[in-house]
Amino acid sequence: MITRSRITLLFVILLVIAGLAPTLHPAVAQQATSLTIGVIGAEDSPTFRGVALVIDKVNADGGVTLPNGQTLPMAVVAAPATTPDEVNQALQTLKAQNVIAIFGPDDDQLAPQALQTLAFAGVPVFTASTNMDAKVGGFVFRTQANDEIRMSALVTVLKTDVQATRIAVYQGGAAFAPQAGAFVLAMAKQQLSPTTTVLQVEGSTADSSASVAMQSQPDTVAAFGTQDQVVALYQAMVNAGFTGRLVTTYADQREFINRLPANKRGNIYGVTGWSFAWTAPSSQAFLTDYVAVYGEVPTSVAAAAFDGATALVLAVRANGSNPGQILTKMLTTPSFFSVQGEFDPSIGTGDLTQNAMVIMTQSNGAPKVIARFKGTQRLSLNPNDDTVQVQPTQGAVPTQETIATLVPTPQPVFVTATPDGVMMTILNDTVNVRGGPGINYQILGRVVKDQQLRVFGRNSDGSWLVINFNGTQAWITADPTLVSVFGDVRSLPAVQAPPTPTLSATATPQPSVLPDIQLVGYQLTPSTLVAGQPFTLTVTVRNGGGTATGGFAIAASFDPGQKYGAGLIDNLNPGEQKILSIGYTGVNPGPGTYTVAIVLDLNKQVNEGDAGEANNLINITYSVQ
């Protein structure tokens, strides 16, 4: 008989079910009163299992308590997909189950195209794909460090630690161009260049590729391809007398290592977001529990799913389960240490972590972590240096491990009622971030309601403030109707404004060559909302600009209950008009009159210029009985 066993972790405490079959989770998800997470992937996939470990702990602790005091169980359901068309079908399946977030797909070949669709899912999406072509931002988050960070870490070790100077690069086909390209770019940034680059084309053999690579007399070969291709290439190079090191992203996968000759399983280098060889307490606790539940060693994707689900639960508990509430909290949650190391939802680019581990196999093929990085910063290899941990349970807060022999690791910064310096809180649904102090400067992006930002400077009269926006100096209005500022603005340094954008010399106004999304009209059906009853928001939009818009999303959240809905317009040509209907399940009880903002181009995917951006937020009034 299957029984539950409690396993107490150091800093990350999980309750798991010994031998739990993940097929139980969809049954739980059928309860109408649960918060459900969807996974695009199989029930035995690393992503599903990583998420399920977190959900098991939450439910064993009684569920997740929302800010309104309501406590609900959580569930996870799976919808397998291996092609873009299947991703579309999986999305519809998951939306029908009212999921609050989606994890996957994580395949580096599938994710780039799939995320173009999932960006308009209307709920937060988490992917472990490291492919730079898998675009994140808006509602899409990446739970592993991207390939730019990973390859930078790998090249740093090859250059500085093992003094590799003659590196041949092999690419097994077009599908592996992003990985190979990221590696070569990382080499260039460190004043290295490949001795030769081998692209295996259709009809060529491993022997011919190995022959080309060997002509450059490499001390290292970095191979990016399928497992079959890398195994065949390495074997052919060994047969040709190669005694150098192999670099591959499969270095931590035992299935790959076991395909190599027994005497050639060492001196293989790779990079990953997490390795089971990492001995930090939270890492080993995760490894122990995963093996106890599923009977196999977890992959880096499972660790990424675990970290992403932990951050999601913390956001739901702090801010609510509405997609907009989750997004707002995900952008402002302080960093914490979890399985992969420091997990930082507030990076602000859609990337939730910058952690990379470089590994080297020992003679028996077992991996060893030889270097750790956060971005380009090299980290300590002392496993006890990752000391600030969180747990996805009620009331969980970061705690500091006491280690008498170590210098304490700095605590993450939390914004409190009395912050150090000048802080800003966003009051409006969205506020534009610009390249200079004025509406005539380019819009760099947007910040959202309740987001908190540190202020570093001001213009001469304090009407515009300087912030760090995605690593760039940017400006935001100090208008008290849009933002709330805590602290003495006069204490901030006055920052010189960038040159004012110059206007065209022509005296005759010209039609805009940019698109301009405009709301023509809207209708609520029924016109007066009834608590608990479905309703529809129908909007008519047109493109008043001079070029096509491409795809964009429209969204609105209705009170009481912040009921969120969104829909997709595939494209609007100049002058074209389309109608979009967004369905809602019903608002919470609370008779009265309310105001909602209809947001055009939710994810800011259309460059409309200043004039076009100005009409993308429209307030409407409605009644609830």
C-alpha cells in the first residue's frame, strides 16, 4: 500500500509521497476549488515531476492561502505536445481546465515557435529552454540560465582553468545553430576563435567530420548535435588519434556517457543550470526527495521546474492567483536561494536565473562541478555559501543558516516601509519608461501596478526620475497620480538629460508610418454583470497607422475578484478593423459600479511610437448586481 512519508529538508522542507504516481495529480485537478498548474509535456516528464514535488508539499501543508484568507489546494495537469500544432491543442486543453500558469515546453527546438503562441495564453508561462531564440518577457519566464550565460561560463573555464587554445567547433545541423553560435560568440568575447568550424551536412559522415576537425590539431572539440552525432564524432576522432577534451551539453547525462568507450568517459566538459553532483544542502535535499518519489536522478530541467513552481507559489500566496497579480509579484519578488542557486524573479527580462555550473567528468564518467557562475560573475564552490532558502509553505520566509566558520552571505534586499534611499511604487495599471525626461523621448518599456523600483537620480526640478530598467539608465515620470515616491527626492543627484530627440525639418505633417492600434468600440454582454454568471467583453479595434501591426494581445480584469481575460488579434493591416470577444466565467459578489482598463497590446509587441502608445489604455465603467 502506498503511504506518505515526511522528509524534513534543510531550508527547503518538502512532504512527498513515497512512490507517488504522477497520474494522481490530474484527478485532483478536477476539483473546482483548486488552483491548477498546466504542463505542456508528459506526466513522467522532468518538468511535470519538478512541479509536482512543490504541489505535493503545498497540499500536505493544507493548501495555499490567498491574500483574501481563502485556502485552496493546488493541482498539476499534463497536456503532451511535440509539435507546434500539438502545442496549440495542448494550450486549449489546459485553458479549458482554468490553469493559473503553464510550464513548458522545454525542448530547445520546439520552444522558440511554441512561445510565440504561448505568449498570448493569458497566464504566466515558464520554460526551461536555454535557446536564445526562445523569447521571454511579458508573461513568459525562463527558469534556467540562457545559452549566452551558459556558454560564457563554459568558455571562461576552458580558457582560464585548462588553458585550451585550439578549439574546434562541430555543429550537427541547423537545429543546433543557436547553441554553436552562442559558444562561438562567447569565444569571441574572450579573444578566442575556433581553429575550425565543422558543419555536418546531409550525406556527410562522422569520419569525414572528424577528419576535417583533426586537420586543425585541436586540443578541444566542442560538439553541438544530437547524442548520436556527438557519440559518432567523438569515437571517430578518438580512432584518428584525438587525445584532447570533449565539450558537450550531454556531459551530465549518464545515458550519453555510457555510450562512450569505458576508458574515454573522463575529461568531458559541459555546462548546466544544475547538476546532481552539486552538494549544497537544498540541492541534495531536492535530489534525495526526487529519487525517493520517482526512483531516478533528476535532470536540470526538473530542478528548473521545481524552482519556477516555488516562485509561482510564493507569488500566488503574496498577491493572488489572477494572472495579472502573479505577473506583478513575479516582477518584484526578492531573490532567494533554491535548488539551482540564487533564483531572482526580479531580474526583469523574463529570465529568472543567471546560474550556470560547469562540470567535468571523472574517469568513471561521473560529473563534478568545477565552476559556478551568476552571469559573468564567478561564484564560490563552497556548497554552504548558498544559505538563504525559502520553502513553498504558509508563512515561509528566507532564513539565514548559521555557520560559525563562514562569513555570512549577504541577505537579499527586501523593500520595507522604511527603505534605504528613495523608492517608487507604481499606482497606475502601467506607466511608460522612457529614454529621457519627457514624453518626446522613446518608450523603452512599461512597469506595472504595485511594482517597486529604486530611484537613482532626477532631473533639475524632480518631475522625472532615473531608474535602472533592464540594466539601462531610464526615466519615469514623478506624476503623483501615476507613482508614489518614498524618500527625499531632493537628496538624489541631478542627472543630465540625453539630447532631446530632433523633429523632422519638413513643415507638413506626414501620415504615420508606424501602426496605431485604436479602440473603435466595446460591448459587455450582458450590459449589467451578474455575480457568478458568465459574460463576454467584445471589442472592435482598428489600425489607424501606416503599417501592419502583427500579432498582439488585448486584456482586461474585472472586479470584484480581478477576473482576468485576454485574447489575440493575429494582425491588422493599415485601416483594417477586427472584432475580438473575450469570455469570462463571472465576477465575485459585490453589487456596485466599477471601472476597468482595457489594455491594447498587452505585451508591448507593436512599436506604435509615442502617439500610438498613448491610446492603449482605455477605462470603461460597468455595473454589477
